[in-house]
Amino acid sequence: MTFLPSNTAVFKSLLRADLTTQWRNRRASMMVILVPCIILVSWKSLVDKIGAANVLSNCITVGLTAIGLMGYTNSIARDREKGIFQRLRVAPASNWNIMASRLAVQLLMILIVTIVVFIVGKQVDGINISLTGYLTGFCMAIIGGAVYLALGQIIVGLIKNPEMVNATARLVYFAFIVIGMFGGLGMLGDFVKDLTKYSPYGTVKMIVAAGLQPETWNNESWIALLMTLGYTIVFAIFGIKWFRWSNR
């Protein structure tokens, strides 16, 4: 008589394997953490000009973008190319377990990046946020991170070749950072500033900034939150619809 492992046992095994893989690729993970920290340190002089919440939210959003567009997409594309997903699908593991394990690892990365940015902001830039602000900012970072994970899912759904996935993810990442970060600060003109305000980068930055200062939450923040959730749902629907478990 054959006994199949429970869903919990399967998920734990998958999560353990994915965490091990993430640890082996820790150099790439360190780069995801270092980039927003470098920006945060270099923007120390802007804290008094644009506000601590805006500086932190920009840096956190940069980290979230890197996690979804660089880390997640490359991990999925690489494992699909190696046939790992095909082997997992013939094992006693549901599709839900396979993807939930991957997303749990990315959620951990979101928490780590957010915590490190908070610590660097306090120790280096002298930024002090209330406990409520830190907790709300965490929640908004998780919601914002979901946007880029869903967008990354679209990229690996549309493109099968891992090299093309990597190149496309880098291009989209660069466009989001340059247009979102600098355009949002008005450095690329008023038209681009207005255009990026309700882009995925702009809405995530807005809800994180408002979360860090809950007393500033207003109707515009609610609109940004709803648009962020809308982006996530739309990206996730098409990303799941177009995704293939193998390159064949």
C-alpha cells in the first residue's frame, strides 16, 4: 500500500530545497540588498529636502523591483530550462505547492531587504520612523513586492529562453528605475513625472511612503493602493495564463 506525503510535508521539503538554492546564489541576493542601500546612503542629503519617508520608499521600491524582475524571473527561467519543474510535476507535489514555495522565498527576500533598508536608514542617514510606521511600511512593501513578482511571472510566461528572460528583465528593471525614480523626482520633466505617478513604480512608492507615515495617508494613498492591487491582479492573471512548465 502506497502512502502519499501530506501537502504540508511536500511544501516543507520544497521550501527547504528552494532556501538552499537561494543560499547558494547568495552573491546575487547580496546585490539585490546592496543596491537600495547604496542609493540610500548616497541620498542622505535628500532626507531633509524630500522627506525621510520618500527616500526610504524609493530605496525599498528599487529593492522590490530587483527581487521581482531579476531574482524571481531568472530563478524560474533557469529551473525551467534545467527541467526541474517537469520533474517536480511527476512527483507528489501540486502546482500550488511548487509555486508557493518559490513565492515564500521571495517574500523572505522582501522582508530582508526592507529590514536592511530600515536599519541603514536609521544608522547612516539618521532616519527615525514610528513603530506603527515601520509595521505599516512592512505591509505596504509586501503588497508592492507582489506587483513585481506578478510582472516577473509575465516575463517568464511570454519568453522561454533563459538568456532572453534575463536580458528582458534587466531592460525592464532599468526602465523602471530610471523613469520611475528620476522621473518621480521631476528630473525628467513634468510630463514624465505625472506619467510615472500612477505607474507600478509610482503607486508602490506612494503606498510605502504613506505607510511609513500613517498620519499622511489620504485619498490619493487609497487610490495608489487600489491601483497597486489592480496591477498585481492583472499581471498575475496573464502571467499564470501564459506560463509553461517546460521550454518545449
